[in-house]
Amino acid sequence: MKHILETIFLLILVAIIMAAGNTVGYNINFLASLEAMGVLVIISIIGFLISKLPLFKKLPVILWVSVVAAFVSSPISPLNEEIVRITEQVTLLAVCTPVLAYAGLSIGKDLALFKRISWRIIPVSLAVFSGTFIFAALVAQMTLHWEGVI
């Protein structure tokens, strides 16, 4: 239970930081940013709690958060228009900054392991980044072509 409360506290704290970044960096009203971050935190908490259920423990939290987010923003959800209207106030970079900072701290925590991997991480990282970029570009190209945008 303590772990769950700590996670919820951290989600709220990071949401406040992201709302401030959204306001300072992109001139979005702070209360609108806070409201949007509140929706994202609620979605994250629901996904996190689902991942703690015994039946779903083997799958990662990010999967459940993504499933909840996809459901509440999809046309089959009665809340989709309101969710989309509120969360469109959030810019991607305001969300990415704290996530990347956390990833950097996480890597710093395991610096001994990182040193042991040494140079081998470079070709693996380049392959992963390149593959991800190329695949994302292909999906975007096909989707935009299919929609008639290009």
C-alpha cells in the first residue's frame, strides 16, 4: 500500500512540474494545464492500479496506462470528447522533459552496470533508434497517405 501511495504522490508531483513547464514554455494557462495533467494523472493511476491486480501483474504498467488512455479517448467512450478537449492543452515536450530527466536519473543509478556494458550499447542503441525512427516514419507516411493529407 505504501508503494501505491508513493507512486500516486510522484505522479501528482510530476504533473505539477509538467503543468508549470507547459505554462512557462508554451504560454498555456496554468489552470488549463493543471486540469489536463489531472486527467492524465487519473488515467495513469487507473492503469497503475489495474497492473497491481493479480490477474494482470505480469504485464507492464505502461501497457495498462496506454489501454486506459486509448479507451477513454476513443469514440466508444462517452467521455472521449471531454477528455480530448481537456488534454489537447498539453504539449508533448512539456511531458517529455520530466520523463527524460527520470530516465537519465535511472541510468545514473545503474552506472556500474552501464560501464560493464561499455561500447556494446552504442551499436545496439543506434539500431534501436534507427529502427524506431524508420518504422515510425513509414507508419506516418502510410497513415497520412491513407487519410489523403499527402
